[in-house]
Amino acid sequence: MLPVNPPQALLLSSDHGAIRACQTALHELGYAVAVIHEGRAALAALQQTAPDLIVLDIQLPGLSGLEILTALREMSGASVRVIVLTADVICMHLTGVQVDAELLKPIQPADLLDVLHALPEFPQTDS
């Protein structure tokens, strides 16, 4: 039997509390998680890889999460799931850029788990 590759998550945040919470939740679901702390590096990584899930903090140094999200949707349309982390939920409603879900910071691992399990057709992984 061939080894199964775990689903890949890209966590784009410089908020250490959000990173810890998201890593905990994603590892519980069996994801391999890569973390990038800066916007320009995040955009460069997204041009090189196609993760199964992106957790994107709107407040990133370098390029904002909104700039990254806009560029991502231009590159791949709606093919990748994006969960947005923000301290200002009103900001997301004004952008018009499609996301799969929004989480208001600060977050706990259970918050991300709840959102992921509520997504339609979210692939359930064995942990």
C-alpha cells in the first residue's frame, strides 16, 4: 500500500497566538502545515505551491492579506479554500473578494475546527 500524503495547509500570519491555535487545529485534522510570516514571501510561495487550504491573516507585514487574497483569486480562481483571520470583520465584507470563511481574532483551535467542519464538502481526514 502506498503512503498517503497528508493534505497541505499554508498558514499565513505573523500573529503568534493565531499561529499556535491554527497549527493545533490543523494538525488535529491531519494536515501538514507550513507557516509564512510575511506577505511578499507568502505570495511567492503561493506562486510555487498549491495547498489544499490557506489560512490567511489580513494583517501581514509586507503585503496585506487582502492584496494576497486578490492575487490568489486571480491566479487560481476559487479552486483553493481560504479561511481569513481578521481583527476587523467589517473589513472583509467591504472587499468583495470571495473567501470560504472568516474568523475574528483572537481565535482558539476549536474556532477553526468548527469553521472547517461547517464548510460544504470539506474533506474529513483521519488524525
